[in-house]
Amino acid sequence: MKLNNTVKELETNLLKRLELMANTSQTVRELEFFCLQLELEFLKIREVFDVTSTGKLSAELLPPHNLSQILQQVALKLPADVSLVAGTGLDDMFIYYEISKVQAYATPSEIRLIIRLPLR
């Protein structure tokens, strides 16, 4: 009887340890996947800043939809005799990515962009 209880306890302990090992293994795989995703995001950020360091505007940094909204606001504030070189619709955004000159600088809490565009 005692031997039977000891075997059952050993079996229970072994099953608990196997389950713990399986959970640990799963957690390690999830952490590895998370680290890989994080590395890919850092690579994207690096590419964006590499493009910015050449003076070009990256669509990854400022997506076309956001650029369009900003340009719409800018267009409203321009004097009557001055205008943007193209429209502010999404179809025109490629023009602005090509002609813009960009500078970036960092403050302690953010990265700021200065985007220069020719006007008509």
C-alpha cells in the first residue's frame, strides 16, 4: 500500500514537472518570437532614419494619409497668391515624397521633423 502511494506521488510530481517544463518551453518560444518582432521593428526604424538622414521623407515615418492631412491644413494657411505644387489628395503624395527636403532633430522626449516643400 505504501509503495503504491509512493509510486502515485512520484507519478503526480513527474506529471507536474513535465507540465511545468512544457509551459516554460512555450513561454521561451513566445519570448523568442517577441524578440524577433522587436528586432524587425528596430530594423524598420533604422531604415526610416537612414532615409531621413539623406534628406528624404519616408512614407514609413509619415504615411501618405497623414501627410495629406497635414498638407491640407498647410494649404488653408497659405496666402492667396501662394499654393502647394500639387494637390493634397492621396494620389498626389508621391510628388511630395520626391520633392521634400527633410531634417530631423531630437529633443529629450521626441524626434522632430522639419519638412521643406517648394511652393508656387
